[in-house]
Amino acid sequence: MTRNTSLPFRSIFDLNFGFFGVQIAYALQSANISRIFATLGADPHQLSFFWILPPLMGMIVQPLVGKYSDRTWCRLGRRKPYLLGGAIVAVLVMMLLPNAGSINFSARLFLGLNGAMWFGLFSLIFLDTSINVAMQPFKMMVGDMVGDNQKAQGYSVQSFLCNAGSLVGYLFPIFFTWIGIANTAPSGVVPKSVIWSFYCGALILILCVLYTFFNVKEMPPKEYAEFHGINDNEAGEEEASLVKLLRKAPSTFWTVSLVQFFCWAAFLLLWTYTNGAVADTCWGTSDAASEGYQAAGNWVGVLFAVEAVGAMLWALVIPRFKTLKSAYVVSLLLGAAGFVSVFFIHNQWLLFGSFLLIGIVWAAMLALPFTLVTNALKDHIGTYLGLFNCAICIPQIVAASLGGWILTLVGGSQAAMFIVAAVLLVCGALSVFVIKEK
């Protein structure tokens, strides 16, 4: 086998299918964390601090998963042991996190957080860590097992399943509300519609991961070395340290990371403040215990689902651009327009247009950075993709750390944070011009 060997579509699909379940878990987290912590009693100016944890754990975990899985060759595979272990832990935590407000805590307030929020905080740490461990192997396995002539197809299938999983995860709370499960609860308790969403997401996650685990056979070292045209010592990839690899990283790695900084900072603001912004502009409330706020929380899931649809549609358009850079710039500018429009819209249905445009950015962020970076890489794919994840995590940590301060600067308006996000995307579009394609 060589890097020009073609795989049947079924093999590429099996390789990526588990990502569908992992993304459901990630979508439930991103769409409901602010809602859960607001329900547990968090102040709007505190919300962004809870969002520091997910990217922080990703920045620590994913490079390590990349580094050690590059050197893992066992009966179960190279990447699959990490995939399965992460999924099992994620399932357990998904059963616990939404019940934080229902457990009787005797802990007193500490650092402004009550017992339920502390329980939710530690659950969030374990959830995001496990999701990161389960998610990263899928990106690596495409790099490991899909030839150069099919790599774009491999990541396209992954992107499609990613957005399809997001669609399901985002719609779960409003679906359970529609079939009669309570969407409100006593003060400080998470509604049953959210709790059951996490339960079902956990079940689908483990089933999808098991499907990929049992249907994909990873290459042994000798076959891997032959496939990638490297010698057996390089196939082991045991020598290079993370620092050494960073020094040797191609310029594309760094320039794409600059664009990623602006994009992911913008999306951290989206995930943190959408619930509060929509509740304020469309339902006229900021009371997390109110029926209107919880209805807005369900509607955020619908809007994120619309975003996922926009991403899936735009993924079909991206290949029609003459260059990856032109696709990147256009995507970021259209997304910026979508972010700005949220501030001015007060009708929940008109927000569909805004989030379709935001979905365009999301499609570009899922496909273009990885294509640009992997095209510039030859070996140590897992480690480099793990390190590249820092370009996703660091901007989120920065945005989360400054979120409360920025919110104060814009007068406490969560809707105004969308204009801040739009400015970040315009900066990202300008940064695309420093990328040199390979």
C-alpha cells in the first residue's frame, strides 16, 4: 500500500462514524453549559470563566494523546485504545453533570460558587477531558490510514458526520420538551429536558464509538511505514520531543494558528453568551429561572442546529473555490456578517439567517485549517495535530478569561458580545493573507 492507494467509501465511513456520537456529546456541552451554570446560580459575568476549563483541558490532553498514540502499537490498535477509554469516561460524566442541581450539597459558598456549581465544575473538567481524548484519534486515523488522493474526502466525511452529530445534540432539549418532558424546574435545578438529552447523548456516543472500534483495523508498524514511505524507526516516532517538533513545524502551522486564534475566540463568545443574548433580545428576560429563559435555552439548540445545517451546505461549496485561502476569507467575512446581525434582531425566527451565516464559518474552521496543515506535514501526524489543537484552545482560554471584563465594557449586554466576535472574525480574514499554501 502507498499514500495513493484508494479506500472504498465504506472504509472511510467506518473510520469516521464514531465521530458522530462524540460530536453529539460536544454539542450538548457547548449548547447547554452556560444554561446549566446559569440555572445553578452563576452570575452572567462569571459564565465565561466556566468556559476556561474545556479549552484548557484540550490544550493539555490532545498533544499528549497525539504524542503517546504515535508510539502506541498494541493488539487493540494505535489510536483506538484512547478512543474507547475517552468515550467510556465521557458517558459516565454525562450521566452526572446535568444532575448537579438535584444532589443535596452541604458545601458552603467558596469563591462565589455553591456546592452544586463546584460539582458541575469538576464534572465539566472530566467531561471535556474525556471528549478530547475520544475526539482526537479520529483526526489522527484519517491522517494515518487515508491516502493523499482521498484525504480531502476523508475529512469531508468527518465534517459531515460532525455537523450531523451537532444537529442531533442541539435539538435534543427541544425534542424532549415537545414530547412532554418538563423544560422548567425549581430554582437551582436543571430541567428534565436537558437531563434526558445528556442521557440519550451518552447512549449514542458509546454505540457509535463501539461501531468504529470493532469495524476499523489499524495498520501495524511495518505496513504504516510502507504506506507513508518512511523507515521503521520513523514509524515508531519515539525520538522527537514536543519542543523539538514545534521548532521544526512548517510555517503553515504557525500562520494557520494565527487565523485560528481569532476564529476560536469568536466562537467561545458565541457559546458563552448566546443563551443570555437570545433570552434578552427575543424573550425580554435575564432571569435564569424564568420560563422565557429556559425557552430561549431550547431555542439556542435550534439555532445551533441551523448553524450545523449551514455548515453542511457550505461544506459542499468550499471545494468550488479556486484556492483554499479565498474560501477561508469569504467564509470568515460572511460569518462576521451573521454575528453582527444577531445584535439587531429581536425576532427568534429571523435569527435563522444569522446562524446560517455563522455555520459558514464553522464549516471553514472544521475543514480548511486541517487541510492546510496536514498538506504541509510528512510524519509525527498525531503529535502535530495534538499541538495544533493548542491553536484552538489558547484563544478560547484568552476569550474566557477576558469575557467578563469585555462584557462590562459593552454595558453588560450579552448581545453586544456578538459584535466583538464579528470584529475578531474580520481580523481572522485579514490574517489569512499571511498563509502560504503547500
